Amino acid sequence: MRAFVRSVELGSFSKVAAEEKQKVSTISRYISALESDLGAALLNRSTRRLHLTEAGTTFYERAVVVLAGVEDARQATMSLNATPQGLLRLNVPGAFGRHHIVPHIKDFLEAYPKIRLDITLTDVTVDLIETGTDVAVRIGALADSTLKAKYLAPQHRLLVCSPDYLARHGEPAEPQDLARHECLIFALQPADAWYFSKPGGEATEMKITGSLRANDSEALLHAARAGLGIALLPTWLIGEDIKQGQLVKILPDWDWMIALGPERAIWGVYPPKKTVSPKVRAFLSFLAERFGKPPYWDRQVVSPHV
């Protein structure tokens, strides 16, 4: 089949024979055997050039697709044993990158010494193809797109505040009690509301108010530590603060969200190529293994029902 396709593309058996380092008679024999198997003439031979018959045109169009699939299968299989190497361009959210990507870079580069990293920390969603990005880490509900995605870890949020804030304002006993508390508002959430539910139950909206609004989770973390109010923050940001007693959990028997919708998680996304490059596969596998199940930042701070 490959000899037939190349004969059509190059226009002669002799050119294919030279390319394949075989005799012209061998290429001719391949085509004759193919025609015999199909029971149809595929080519009309002239002294100057080969011409496709109607049957040859039909077979050629499908043979090109089949051979492309075979080549893709070969490349995919060979890449499994290929050494991850080359420049890997990463795009990661700022706060998450500082806390859970950058600290692991040393170990990753020691494990894959032939890889070089170019990391961009930004909370702006960039076009991976336009920017030449190999992998992006994205947090939240995964938007519909042509990108491929690998699930890396769940995304949980907890209500937290400082012990000092609790001493001054008292602890809410029910979600409705938040109406009389200072709530630290994440400016990028859809509305000034949080949503709560019992495990597996239907979510209820809770309107919130407060004196401080910020578009950065780390800014809200610092405000919560300073006793300025109650914040709804991701566990990957506050796990250490809870373990060290700088922050305490509020209403921990409820599940809390900043928005309704599909599952929120931490994802590794990459362009939709037929074959995932070894360097991309290596990085995503490294992160998934390093984060663990459950992720290390959730251990001892997230309720078992989550």
C-alpha cells in the first residue's frame, strides 16, 4: 500500500525504488500483487507517467488515511519509550504555582534532566496554541474546548477565619449566621454569594457582605489571618494555616462553593495533538503522583465526607 501511494505521489516506480533503495521490479511486483488482491487495475502505465484509474483513485484516497493512522500508531507506541526532553512551556495560576508547582521543580528536573522549563505564572487564561504553551494548569470547572485535559486533584474550599476574629465576633452556628459577619469577598466570583449544602444535598445560596473585596486569593488569606473577616478559600492555599492554628474552620459540616455548576477540580490541559509528547506526559504524571490521592494539602484538613 505504501509503495502504491508513493508511486502516485512521485509519478513513477523508479523514483519510489530509489527512495526505498529497492529494485524497480520489486516496486512493480508490489503494485501488481495489490491489484491482483483487489481484482482491479489501479494504475495505467505510460512511458512517461503513471495515471490513476477510477478504482485507483478510490483506493488512493482511503489508503492515504490508513497509512496516516498506521504512522500515528507507530509514533504513539514509540513515544512511550522515548526519553522526555526539550523545552517545556508551562502556564500556571500565580498563587497555586507558587505554592504547589515551583516547590517541586527541583525534583522534576532531577528526574528528567533533559527537559528545560519555561514557566509563566498568571491568572489570565491564555490561548495555548497561540502562545506555544505545552501544558497549562487550570483550576475550577473545565470550560468546553478542544483542549485535552488530565484530572490532577479535587478543588475544595473551606470557610475560615482567625482565632482572634472568633474571639471578638463569636462563631456562626448555622450558615444563615454569616449575614451578621464580615465576609471577605473574592472579586472574581460570579456574585456576592456563597453556596452551601449538606454532603450530596442541594445547594442553597447565601448572600454575603463585607468591607473587603479582592481579586486575589492570597490577599484574602492575609486578610483572614489578620482577623478582618471570614473567607471561603481553597484548601491548597490554607492547609498549612489550619494545621498551624493560624486559621480555624467555620461550619465544617457543610460543603461550600463560590459558584454553582460542573465539577471543580485542578486540571492539566494541553493542545489536542494525536500523540502526547513524552515531556508533557512526564510532567502531568509527575504532578498527579506528587499531589497524591487525596492531595497532600487536603489531608487532615478536609472532612472525610468530601
